[in-house]
Amino acid sequence: MPVNRDQPDLWKEDIAKSVDMYNDWFLKFAPKAFRDSRARATKEVKAALHQTANLAELNQDVLRRHPEMLPILRMATCPPIARDRLIGLSKVSPNLVKCMEIGRSLPLRMDGDRLSADLQQMIAIITKMIDPDICVWIERRKKPSAEVVQRAATVIADRLCGAVADPIVRNAQEQRQLAAIAKWLQERGYSQLPPGKAVRFREMKPGSFAFRVNVPVILEGGTQVNIPIDVVAMPPRAKQGTLPILIEAKSAGDFTNVNKRRKEEAIKMSQLRATYGQTIKLNLFLCGYFDSGYLGYEAAERIDWIWEHRIDDLAKLGL
């Protein structure tokens, strides 16, 4: 039975309550999440400064040992260099920059001469654009004091976190949502499978749940891929062969971007149905700015949702 998708007369009130809940959380906890991330980033920046002798020894050997410092170096320039701008300025391989920043490693199959040339090009651009107002010791040609290095590290870390402020807040909100679901399930006798344990979602025992489960689906053409699902829970009274309940945690801090993201769930739903039949269901756990346009789209795709401010509706899914 549908939970919320067939009750559009309640949507307006629920949207307002969901927005209020998100805003209350944001005002209380988002600043702390950002500060915590900035503190971690400051330590990473100080480590990068130490590894490069405060940028005086920025060379290929350092980048080969510590490719993960590239985002820090981009934020130490004037102006800070966006990832794509660095690729354009230095004319290097986009894959190299992606591997260094996202994979925190060097491409395994990149030609050695090309790798050396690209690293040197990036170093040349970054060195030329180092911000003298932050790294004040560069122009003075004088070893900086610990206080000066700390100040520079804090500013660079602030830039680094500012560039990814939305993901920091979104990640913190997602962790809070998953914790709320775990608490609700555990209060009703569910047991959580250990994080990192390989989970075959169709073989889960009744009364168990797990986070970040890879669910295999068959694409058109016969290719099998895994799609990640935030929460997978098997009801306590589930019979053998019963499919577990699938839940995706979603939050949004404004109405602008949610309609761009709504197709993600529809694609997942179509892949799941094509593989497991029409009985499988994907449910959303919503908190924040989800307007009637978003809800109507999901309802048309037969995707249901639970509002976090009415978390007890999880029971209506059969949990």
C-alpha cells in the first residue's frame, strides 16, 4: 500500500514541516560540521606545507608521493584555481588531475614521460600563482614562524572547505538521517550488519538491516552492475524469497537542485524493476526542500517516500 505518494492533499503541509526541520538542523549543526571539516583540512594543509618545506620544495617527487595534496595547492594560489581551470592552464591530462584529487593516486597506465611533463606543468602554474598575501614568506625569502604557517594553513583550509561547503553539509545531514533510521530500527529489535561486511541483499535474515549495500542489476544488453542503496532492511516476519525494503536517504537545502536530482531515483527504480520484477520497491527518506514538482514526479514513477519528521511512517513499509 502507498504511504505518501497517493496523498497530495498532505504534501503542502509536509513540505513546510520538512523545510522547517532541515532549517532547524542547519542552524544548529551545519556550522559545527563545517568547523570540524575545516579543522581536519587545516591539519592536512599543514602536512602539505611541511612536505614541501613550505612550498619551497614543490617538485615532482613530492607530488608522486603525495598526489592528494593537489587540491590544497590549488587553494594556495591567487586567485584559487578551480580543477578545470588548472587543467586548461597547464594543458595536462584531465584523467591525471581526476586521479590525484578523487582517487588520491597517480594513473597506473599513464606514459612515464607524459606524467613527468604534466606534473611539471602543474607545478609551474601553481608556483607562479602562489598567493603572496597568504604565503607571505615566499616574497620575503625567509623561513616562516609556526604562527605564520598556522595562519596560512587556516586560510587555505577555509578556502578548501568553502569550495566544497555543500558536500560537507550534505554528508553531515546524510549521516544524521542514517543514524535516525538505525535508531528507529534498533528500537524495534532489528540488528545492524557490520559495516564493510559483504551483504547479499536477497539473503539477509529477517530483522536485520545494513547501510550502503550494493544491489546487482542487469542492464539492457545483459551487463551486470551494482547500484548502491543507502538502507536495506529485511522485515522480521519476512518469508523466504521476500525482497527486503530499500530506502534512499535524501536531503536538500533549497528547492533549486532537487528537480535535477529526481531522475536518479527513477533510473534506479527502472533498473531494479527490470531485474527483480514489479514487486520490488524503492522508498525515499526525505528531509528538506522537496517541492510538489519533485514529489509528483516520484509519485508518477511509483516511488514512495517517508518524511523524516514523520519517521514512524517507516512502519507502513512493513518494517
